[in-house]
Amino acid sequence: MNDTEKPKFIFNCTECGKCCERDVMVYLDDIRDFIAHGLMYTVMAVLSIEGEYGSVTMKLDKQTKDDRTVCALYDLENDRCTLGDNKPLSCRSFPLGYNGKNYIVVDLDCPGLGEGSMTAEELARMREVAREDFECKQQTLAVLPMLQALCIKQFSLQSQKAMDELSPEKRAELEKILKEK
């Protein structure tokens, strides 16, 4: 590359919050990080599991204000993420993605693309985070359905135990309520 050519990928975050408008994925490694930094109770309030049985993901809920819908952890008053340096991996790697073979730009409309300059070290770090994002996503997608199945099993066992302990009168009352619904 000569001095007049620009690198293929230059990114400098403008902190515009546009990336916070997308679905924010959360991985098991993010959960570990939130716990380590005392943020789990903050995140837990806005964390959801979405998808069908066996194919689930964790995502942060969204909020809407003045026709703008963003991540529930984005501070709309001050235009910044409330997690600071503890953002999920999917946020830290944005807009660079990795698909297991190649690095890809996941949002060509990101205002920070092509802005300013980027050192080789900054690019290497961004690639490292994009690769980590990919690997953590794959691990979470492999483990989360099993965790979901274990939770469902536990809830079913607890429900059955509670039903078994009901008196005949309470059981009849419950069956009546369920029939009405």
C-alpha cells in the first residue's frame, strides 16, 4: 500500500448511538463480565431471551422516546451508553464483524466508517474483538438451548411437586379457574 491509498477499513466511533438502535446481543462471556463489574442487576432488568425452544438468544430490551428506539441501557438524555467500558462484545466489535473466515462490515451506514485515521494496532484490536464476538456468540448459541431446557425441566418438576402437594379442594378450585380461562 502506498502513502496515497487508504486502508480498506477505517473506523472511529462518533458516539452517535446509531448502533444502539439495532438488536444488542448478549453472550455468556458478557454475563460473566457484568457480574465481575457489579452490573448484573442493572442488565438483568432489561435482558430477554428470545427465540423458539432450542434456538434462543439473549438480547437487551429496547426503549422508545420521541420516535427513537434504542437499547434500554442507552441514556437518551446524555446520548451515551450507561455501561461505559463494559459494553457487550457485540457493541464493542461494531461495525466490524467476523463470520469464521472473513472480517465484514455489518453496517455500511455507520457514521464512524472512513472517518479519521486508524493505526495498525487499532485495526488489530478491532479484529481481535470481532473474532472474540464471533467465538462467544457461537459458544452461547451452543450452550443457551441446553440451559433453557434445564430451566424448563426444573420449573416443570417444581410445578408438578406443587400440584402433588395441593389438597383435593385446592386442586378442584384450580381446575375450575383453568377451565374458565
